[in-house]
Amino acid sequence: MELDNKITIIEGPPPTFQEVSNGWVLGLNEASNLYGLAVTHLRTFNGLALVERCHRTWQHQDVMWLHYRNEIGLEERAPILAARALTTDEGQVLLLWVRRQIEEHETPPPYDGAN
């Protein structure tokens, strides 16, 4: 059975990502490479169905991907680590926590722990 293991942004501007440097989400960052964790908020009409699709993919131990176009129109993708759907006054919002590889010109987020 082939799974639909991607969420694609088909219209609108590129997603904005807020870097995450503390909290429960740091437990998702177990990898041998240096990655940044970020969250993005997307408006949607079917947030609960998209979260369910993520859960089915993860249950099959597969990677769920966010596909989007960046600011210059090139296709990019990021692995989705966690997802949550919310209903707001403006409609449904999908929160996606993703892993983004830290580029050489970027600096990793500061460590928030005590010395």
C-alpha cells in the first residue's frame, strides 16, 4: 500500500518558519547531523484529516514531508516531526513542526539551558 506521505502547499506565499530552541520539541531532534527545529502555521480546510494522514504515515514508520516553494520559487521539502490542527475565529490552522538542515551561513539557535 502506497501512502500519501506529503502535505503540499499549492497556493499562497511560502511558509514562514519560527525556530524552536527549547521545550518538548527538542526531544524530536535525535539525529547525527545538525538540524534546526521550526514550527509553521498554515491555514487549511481539512486540518484534522491532514493530522490523521501524518499519524498513518508515522505508524508505518515512514517520513511525512512538507512540500512548498521558497521565496524564489524553487521547490523545497522538510520532514514533518509533529502536527496539530486548531480551529480559530479565522478558520482551521495546521501547526507543523519540521526539521530544517542548518545551512553553513546560519548559526544554530542559542542553547537555553543552564551552565
